[in-house]
Amino acid sequence: MSCGEPHDTDCTEVLSEVWLFLDHECDEKRRLLLEQHLDECSPCLEQYGIEEHLKVLLARKCGGEHAPEEFKQRLRDQIRKTVAEQGGVPVHDRLD
């Protein structure tokens, strides 16, 4: 997807990382770049809003049980791999 406007960070790249952004899974520098793009790009901001609402809904409906940390790490690793394969963009790890 592209809104047709020039941005420092491409729309496709931003949307492929929106879940990482929502989950605070990217480092601060990357987060600021994604945030700047969302501030400038209405179509991406709209898509981000849909994803954010979905995350809230999932948390509300499925948030009672907590998965083991090992499972969550395997899931994060698989999501990163899938995002990188489908989006063709590098996925930046969060700095702990």
C-alpha cells in the first residue's frame, strides 16, 4: 500500500510493522520513525487505528489467561520471521 506521498519511511514498511509498533517490540529510534509516518499519512493512520482497536478487542476478550514466557518468545520470533518474509523489509528487534 502507498498513499502516493513521499515519506522517509515507506507505507508498506510501516504497515508491515504496525503490530510491532503496537506491542512496543521495536527500538525507540524505529518507533519514532513509525510514529512520524503515522502523523503524516492519513491512510496508514487509519489502518493503524483499525489494528489498534483489534488489539484492544483481543485483549478484552482473551486477556484473562497468560501464556508462558517461552511460548510468547517463540510466537514473537515467528511473527518477526513472517513479517520479514511477507513484507520484504527488515524487522528491528526491541532493545531491552
